[in-house]
Amino acid sequence: MQPLARELADSLRDARSRTLALVDDLSDAQLIGPCLPIVNPLLWEIGHAAWFQERWVLRQLRGEPPILLEGDALYDSARVPHDTRWTIPLPSRSETLAYMRHVLDRVLDRLEGCALNDAEAYFHRLVLAHEDMHDEAFVYTRQTLGYSAPRPFPAAEPRADGVAYAAECAEDAEVPGGTYLLGSTPDTPFVFDNEKWAQPVAIRPFRIARTAVTNRQFLEFVADRGYERRELWSDAGWRWREQARAEHPLYWQCSTNGGWLVRRYNRVQPLDERLPVLHVNWYEAMAYCRWAGRRLPTEAEWEAAASAEPTPDGRTLAPRRRTLPWGQAGCDPRRAHLDLRQADCIPVHLLPESDSAFGVRQMIGNVWEWTASDFEPYAGFAADPYKEYSEPWFGGTHRVLRGGAFATRARLIGNCYRNFYTPDRRDVLAGFRTCTL
């Protein structure tokens, strides 16, 4: 098998193995679950992942007929209304698993003896990225629905919880101004259309927190009646807060002795103040910033803090960019908390080898980070074949997140990757870091 084809085959097997492992301990009832606007029935979602693979690799690329004649009517997320996914006649669990095996086996069979060109490799990478994203969604769906924690892959080595908090982590990092090349370049093996293509932007000097906002810091905001003070919230944020009746982050609970607990999956445990605040939405992040006298970084600032390097005199940004905050080396466990090596975040001061050129820590992995920016196209945007991925969500309805979380796959994430959600979403694995005003 051609080396590229072998690499893709191994990755596709790995993704499917991860998908199955994330649901195989759940009952048939749990695979359906309640109808909520922020989740899908997991039985539908695993079938959708296989259908998407068939749609783009076997049908679009290979020109083969559908395996399931009713597949589009069942699994096309652009055509099947969200709430009907609980009521349409889905195949049974065993039938869904058989369909998933059939699709993957056929895709792998077509890779045997195939000399892939870049255009053909694109569709394999597209379906791989798509399945990786759904695998992360399975993790926060298990949290939303109160299911047990997913099994780590593989289990992480025990971390030294006694490691002292580094004093420098409490300081801001200084990023000089200059011209920065925002976005991905054509030599990147696979990117989504919303990252195309890199273009120069002017960056003014700014100071950004070396770590994400912690539970301890956010707890001060809660204790200072941050959720009750109208002046800290935008009009839209206050409407959301009143409708949601939010008084603290989603899964926090105040104990009888006045301390704080948090529900993680199906267990309630003491709130670890060293961890990044998690499951907060953009409105909550913005209210915290106003309370703290700080702000969210723009996505250009976030990417510059992750990718750029200073000139030798430190006065401006050098032309060279890093693929990852620490350089070009891959996302090993010493540098990034990714790949669901454990089913929760780690303290924000860990992984000093993750630091960017400016000393900003854990910009990749652990927790997605909200930015101040609306999700909009870069100049010259043109939709890729999967037109539904980006274009329908432009227009100010979504905000950009950067960096990945503990459940994000390492092969998916990089400094230029743009995630996007509506500002009210608290179920996703999101936190934030701040900048000085």
C-alpha cells in the first residue's frame, strides 16, 4: 500500500475505533437519550459519521452507488431536521454497527493498491476530521446527559499534583505589534475552507494572560455577585442569563457548608480551583472580563500569541510562524493535553514545554478558548466541496474559539484551526483567557 494510503487507512481505523469505544458501554436507551437542542441521539450520530464517510469517499470520490438507499433521508444533517432525529425509523444498534463496518471496510479496500493524489487524499482527510470532531462531541454529550466518564485513550500517566504553581503564570505575556500572517498556507496537508488563505493583518502590541482563567478566578466573580450585576452584561448576555436563570457556571453546585462542587459526568466532586473554568459560554466570559477590567483576545491576537516569534530586539513580530505554540514538534503529552488521555482538564500551570515564544501556556489542548471575534470568512473565501461546513454560519451569529480541548484529537488541531459556536453554548469544552484593556 502507498505510504500516504497506509497512513490514512491507519488513521481511519483509529477514528472508528475511538467512535465505537465512546459509545460501546452505553445502553440502547442511552444511545437515544432525551431530545435536547444541544445534542444528537448517539445512535443517529454514529450512523451519521459512517454515512458522511460513505457520502464523500465512496459516492463523491469513487462514484459508487449508496449502500443504504434511505441513508440520505436518515443521516444527512443538512436535510434531516434536528428534532426529527429521535423519531425517524433509525436502524437498530446492531444494524447501525454493521453499516459502519461495511462502509469502513469498503473505504479501506479501495485504498489497497491505490496511488492517491492530493485531491483524492482531501476527501479521506475530510471524513477523518469530521469523525474526530464527532468523537469530541460524544464526550461532551456524555457530560450533558450525566453518563459515566469515557474511558481514557490510553490512560494518562499520573501527574504530579504537588507541582508548585509557577509565579510567572500569574503574569501577563507581552506580545509586540507588527504584521502577522493570519490563517493557513497552501502547504498545509488539510485545512477547512474557513482557514483559507493566510493574509497579513496588523497587530498592535498587547498583553495576554499566560494561562486560561481558572475556577479560582471565576469563583471570585461569582462571589462578587457577577451573575446578578446588570452592568457587567451586554443586552444579549443579560437576556440569556435571565432566560437560563444562570447564577454560576452550568455544572457548579453550592454545598451545604458553603463550598463548591461540580458535576463531572455522573459524579459530583469538589471544585478543583487549579483547573481552567469549563463549560462557560461567550456571554459569561465577556461578563467576567468586564468585572475583571480585562477583555477577550481577538482571534488574530490569539493566533499571533500562539504562532508568532519576536524579532531579536523584541520590538516587533518576526516573519517566521510556528505550526504549534512550542515549535514544529508534535503534540506529545509533555506539550499538550489532547486525545482524551484523561477525561477532564489538568491544572493550568502544568506543561511548561507547551509555552509559546512569548511564554503563553497551554494554548493547544486542555480547554477551548473563546475569542472576541465573530466567525466570518477571510478575504477571498471560497467554499470547499463540503459547503455546509462554514458558509451557513457566517454573519455574526457565531463566535470563534481556538486551541482545542482535552478531548480534541491531536491530528485535528493546530494554531490556525477555527472552531465556532453560538455565544450561548455552555455544553462544549470551552473556557477562555484574557487580555489587558
